[in-house]
Amino acid sequence: MSKKLRWGILATGGIAHHFTRDIVAAGHNVTAVGSRSQDKANAFAKEFDIATAHGSYEDLVADSNVDAIYVATPHPMHVHNAKLALEAGKHVLIEKPFTINAGEAAEIAELAKQKNLAVLEAMWTRFLPHMIKIREIIASGLLGEITSLNADHTQALSDDPAHRLNAIELGGSALMDLGIYPISFIWDILGEPTLTHAEARFRSTGADAHVSAIFRHSSGAISSMLASSEVAGPNRAQILGTKARIEIEGVWYAPTSFRVVAKNKDVIEEYRSEVTSGGKQFEAEELERLVAEGKTSSDILPLSETVAIMETLDAIRADIGLRYPWE
């Protein structure tokens, strides 16, 4: 790609550090950062040698030296921050989960259409080399008919009631923060669920800490996911077909390896990841590709699919009874 976008980083939390570290190392051009605190913006800019530090998000999106905004705030703020960037004429990469609900996601999609700007959900797993290879193997027919898929995203995280994942007033939820990964993966491989059922365990704060869901798909395949913020599991995934299966090693949603195993247990193929970074640069490359080609939505993760995935999250939330105070 001959010309790289000039990136602006909106917010300076942990995920913003991971993303910026990966894209700077990969040679992308970060020209500005914005925070609600000038001191935090200054510290972030110094850490990553960024030219301009803004003490507000409004100043960041108004910066004429910025082409694209990476929205790294907690998800309850995504709809406001994304619309702020779009109104300023910037392309947007939005952290997952994309929004709180499908209604907010649709608002962003409609504004992006009106402004003719590219918007992409930062579901970085979709763009990793091992996931691209997995899609190629499935398309080749090597697995036969896909009958099932299961994946977990389980971590033993803080049980502090004030922690963002546990505070209902901050959008706390194992489903929203962790479950989005396997749910997006299920959509990627099997498409839209036709039937959803979910169960959950809740913390005293009202946020779910453990959620499991099972889906049926139009092909007849059945998929399942498990997300937890209270216990650490293997974080593996497998795709089962009538001829063979794919076993993805932990952590399956990050750069990793997998193998294809035939029904007779012979290993048909092994894939070893050569990615040495965290892997966030691939989603940045995808947004840059879209802009360079004059497109506004990705073929790998279309904006319409992002909205539909939020509808699946809405359905699970309805099943388990998770509702936020402002909804």
C-alpha cells in the first residue's frame, strides 16, 4: 500500500496501548492521540513518539492531520465517540463490542453511509493469518460438511465490584467483553444463528460473570460458546466436519497455531503462526485497504454483519436477563 492513513487514537487505556504498540511497530503512521485528560494524552504521546496530544476527543477528531480514528473507549461510549469522528469526516475503527446494542450499531452504520466513510469493528481475530488460512481450508471442502463448532474465552479476572467488567453502570459483562470473540467466530464460520439459547451466572453487581450459549444454523450445524470473567479455561476452539476437524490451540483468538485432523486421527496439515506481535496491526491494515480501494465496508467483516452480531448479543442478553440502567 503506497499511502498509509494518519491515525488518531481516541482514549489512552490498556487496549489503546496494545493497538498503538502493534501498529507503530508495523510501520503505521500515528499522528495524534486524544484523551479527556491532557496529562494522559501527553504521557501516551511521549510513550509512542506521537506528534500531537489533545486534551479532548473533540480536538482530536477536528485535527486536520488525522484521517482515521481508532475508538478505544469502553463500549457504552462507542456510539457517541464514533459519531463524533464520523461527523468530523474521519474513517473509524471501533473496538469490540461495537456498541451496547444493535440499535446503536445501526445508528453508526447509517451515519457512515450518509458520510461515505469507512467503518470497521476492531474484531482483530478476523484478520489474523491463521484465521484467513482456516477459512481457505473450509472453502476447499477438506473438512466436509461442518457439523459443529465450539470455542471458549475464559479468564480469571478481578472480582472487584468497581472493576469495569463487573460494574453494571459501566456496561460490565463477560458476554460483552469476552463472549463477543467466540460469537463473532461462530458468525464467521457458520453464519447467522437461526436459534439461540443461553444461560448465565451473575455477580452481585448485576453483571454476568459466566455465560454459555448454544446456536443452531440454517445448515443444520450446531455451535456453542462459553465466556467467563471468573475462571480461566483452555481458550481453545474446534471446528468439526464430516471428513476432518480443525483444532485451534490456545489462545485461539490471538496469533496461534492449529492442525487439521482426519477422521482416522491422521494429522493432514499443521499451521504454525509466524506473527511475533500482538496482531492488532492486521485490523488497521484492513481499514487502510478499504480506504485505498474506495470502499466503506469490509468483505471479511461487513458493517452489516457487525450490526447483525449485535442483534445476536441482544438475543442472548434477553435470554439471560442482562439489561443496563440507561436502556
